[in-house]
Amino acid sequence: MLLIENLTYRIGPRTLFEGATARVSEGQKVALIGRNGCGKSTMLRLILGQLALDGGEISMNKGIRIGSVWQEAPDGDESLVETVLAADTERATLLADAETEADPDKLGAIHERLLAIDAYRAPSRAATILSGLGFDEEAQQRPCKSYSGGWRMRVALAAALAANPDLLVLDEPTNHLDLEAALWLESFLKSFPGTILLVSHDKGLLNNIPNVTLHVDQMKLKTYKGNFDSFERQRAESMRHLTSQAARQDAQKKHMEAFVERFRAKASKARQAQSRLKALQKMTPILVPIEDSPVSFTFPQPAELPPPLLTLDGVATGYKGKPILSGLDLRIDDDDRIALLGANGNGKSTFLKLLAGGLDPSTGLINKSSKLRIGYFAQHQSESFDLNASMLAEARIWMKALPEEKVRAHLGRFGFSGPRVETKIGNLSGGEKARLLLALVTKDAPHILLLDEPTNHLDIDSREGLTEALNEFSGAVILVTHDLSLIETTADRLWLVAKGTVQPFDGDLDDYAKYLADERRGLKGKKDAPPPPPKHGGATVKPAGRKLGPLRQAIKQAEADIARLKPEITRLEKDISRPDFYRRQTAEIAGTRRKLSEAQAALAAAETAWLDASTEIEAATA
């Protein structure tokens, strides 16, 4: 499907790729990985034709449909559904041509292509995808320009997915998503039938989607079978093998050099010495790639306080008299590792601000020790940094009471030491700014660490460093993140922020994904859906008194509908594809096309009904 041959690309004096070669086959799900700055995003832009090659070639199958996310957020008066549909320019052009084309043969070719790209189901597909990304039916009808940039980037992602492309190119697709949308996207990509080329720093996504990993290393591309974990195992084995080979070669070289040095002046051994000297000169050194130093940092450990660290009793809060959260009866202890669940807009950030002291309770009480210290990492807090100031200068503002050597020592905990601390903040990467903010919000060794999307700009190594630091931290952690891997490796409790309150969620992320899927299908009563039943001793408590008869009848009816509709759709599609179809009367052509569209919609509804009923029976009998 996609062939990259001997590719070379330079940015000024710097060479990003030289002689890079790779092949992507149809149906593969490929992760493109490599250290920050190696050129992953650049490679995607080269593949999309947005940049010109300096050498080599990129070729694709003829007629391939490529889906990618716009670099800028869409904006306009059109509704979200209209924006998503308009992004599929081929479909829009074909539909317009079908209205004006008079030649029956050309009209037949147009409709054949519309069927091939599944154009008639595009509106329902767009609505489903927008729903999965967090837009309900009402929100989908609002003008695109009424949303913030982050939400409009979700619309751009929806447009790429809804076009049903042969090749889907995604660069950090979860960056503007919350956990709920990220879970949905992962499920969507797992079942996506086409080819995927993915750049991401989300280790969970890199393990759950790809079956091929393409590594950018030393300006080349190397292909590994399997996901990210498989790549790391293969890479480590390759490094061990190279290191062993290099050690053997080094020993051999030293032996030969010693022989030459000892006997080159001795007449009886001179010929052998010269032979070995020539062999030494011809020997190609085995080079072991220098691995980047792992990113590591440590949080200062807080002094012990008697539990609980903080309690909320009947607390409510909001903005300007408008309640956002109420009925908060919660407790936080020093060993808590809590991840907050809930869609954007439900109040997760509001809850963190309340705990941090940025919001006062309108009712109820918050009880905490006078010695309690809280560190709060907010999503966009680093945007307030003075870009012309050095890291050290910014840190001294935050730590006015400390001498410079202690400020430097604290920055050193987060990988900033020596002359590095004099670097201007404007010259830091997004990940480095995030790491600097982590250093600053933990300056007082907080007992509770509040983290709102801390991984947004961190690469894989930095995320692993954050995971290790959190697991070694002795205080409490409350976390908001769309990074599934971070939740799985650091959190041991889940709290759900929904329906205007915060409550413990009994279950794991798999349970939560099922809960969200059920909500979208309406199985749990939409907005007033309760959390899944609590678990006891590892087993789920089954709801009592659930009647399975109606569900089995629904499955039987759905199967009958599917069996009836599939042959009907096949017959209509064959009829439409006949050479003489578009020589018929206009009314007959329109009627047949309408019947096909209705049959396809009915089949989709029947398949959904079958899946819903089967899922509910499985849940009841598990």
C-alpha cells in the first residue's frame, strides 16, 4: 500500500532522514516511534505530500483514500455534522456530480464509486463518531465556530475517521481528548478495517492498536513485528547481541594489534604481521547505538501527618452562584492514588480547584490539618511562565525564601542541573516546560499532589519517569489524565465525576469502558445511568430479577431482520451496478437508490439491536 524508498530529507544543515526505507502493507496498523525530534511528525507530512523530498521516493497504491487530521481547527457557521461531511471532498464532489450528470455510463460510474466508499451511510457514521468523541445529538447541530479550539480539533479528528479512508494517518490523536473519548477512540481504531499509521506518546495506545512498529533511529527506518512492548523486547535483544559482537571484535582487534606490534620487525613473522595489519584495516567496526539517558526525576517526600489528610462533608461548590458539584462526602488518606473519571465539562478540574483551595465551598465543610501542603499541577499553568526568563529565575520567584543552591538542588531532582538551569523558558520543549512545572508545584514537599493532565507534552521516556516518581512518592495523588497507561500503573482507586457530584467507582478501566459503551447505547438510562454494580471478592454482583426472555426475543427478531435484509441489499446493489441502470426513468433510479439506503439503515439498526441485546444477556449471565 505504501512504499518509502531511500528517502532523504533535510531541514537546513540538519539531516533528519538519509536512505530511509520501509513498506506498509494493506490492513497493517503501524506505530511510528522514536525519540523526540527524530522526525516522526515530519515523516507523516512527507507521506501526506505536505513537504518535498530531498531524495528517494514515497509511492502508494493508485486511488488510495487517505484520512488525516487538519493542522488547524475547523471553524465556520456549519454544524458539526455538516463540517465532518464536507471534509470528505470526494464524496461531496461525487454527490454534486450525480445531480447534474446526464451521461448514463458516467452516472453509473459515479454511483458505483459512491457505493465503494460507503457514501450513503456517511451521515449516520459521522453522527456516531462525533458522539463517541463527546458530542451529543444537540451539540452536533451547533455551529462549529461556537466551540473552543480543543473541541474543534475533536471535530477535525472526527472528519478524518468518518471519511472511511483506506489509510488513516494520525499524529498524537489523543492530545485534545479526555479519558472517555480516548477509550472510545482506542475501541474504534481496534476495529478499523483499513490501514493505520500512528504517532503517539501514549504507551497504552501503542500497545493496544499496532501490529507493526516502525522505529526512526539514526536517520533510518527499521520495522519490528508487534506492538511497543514487543519492540522494546526485540530492541533490547538486538542491543545485547550487538554489544556481545562488538566486545568479541574488540578482543580480536586487540589480539591482532598485539601480534603485529610484537612481530612486524621479525623477518620470519613479518609477512603474517603485514597480513593481520591489512585485516585490521579492512575490519568494519561494529557500532553499538548510544541509547538516550532515561528521563528520571523524584518528588520530595512529605512529612507524615495523621490520617485522614482531608475530608469533605456535604460540600457543594461552583462559580458565581452556579452550582457545579454538590453532595461531596469524601476522604483522602496519605496512601491514596485516585484517578478521576468523567467527561470534560463534568467538573473534574473544578473538583481539583476546590481541593487546592482555589474555590470555596458554598455549603458543607472541608476539614484538613493546618500543616497540610497541596501541590497543584494545572493543565495550562505553564503558559503563564515568562518565556524570556531562565528556569532558575522562574524557580527563584516560586522559592523566594530559599538560597540559590537549594533552588538549584530542587531543579536537579527533575533533570535540570548545571548550566542547563540558565536556559530560557522560551527555548524549552513542551515536555521540559511540563517537567519544570512539576518541579515548581512540588517545591514544598506536598502531602497531596493534584495533577490535571500532566502528560500532555511528555514523551514516552518522560511519562515513564513520571510513573516511577509517582510510585515512589509517599503522599497522596489525585490524577486527571487521558493516558490509560498512567492510570493503570499509578492509580488504585477510581472516582467518577458525573451528574453534579463525585463518587467512588467500583471497578477498573475495563468496567468503565463497558459502562461508557452501555451509556452510549442507552442500556443504562443515559444521563442518569448508575455506575456498574460493586465487586466483592473479585466477582461482580449480578443485578437481581433481570428477565432474559425479552432480550432473547429481541435477538431472534434482529437475526430474522438481518437474514432478510442482506439478500435484499445484495440484489439492489447488483441492480444499481448494471450497465443499463442509469438509462431508466429518473423516478425509478431515485426509488431504487432510496430503497437501498433504507435497507442499509435498517440493517445497521438490526445489527445494533442484536449487539445490544447480546451484550445485556452476557452481562446478566456472567
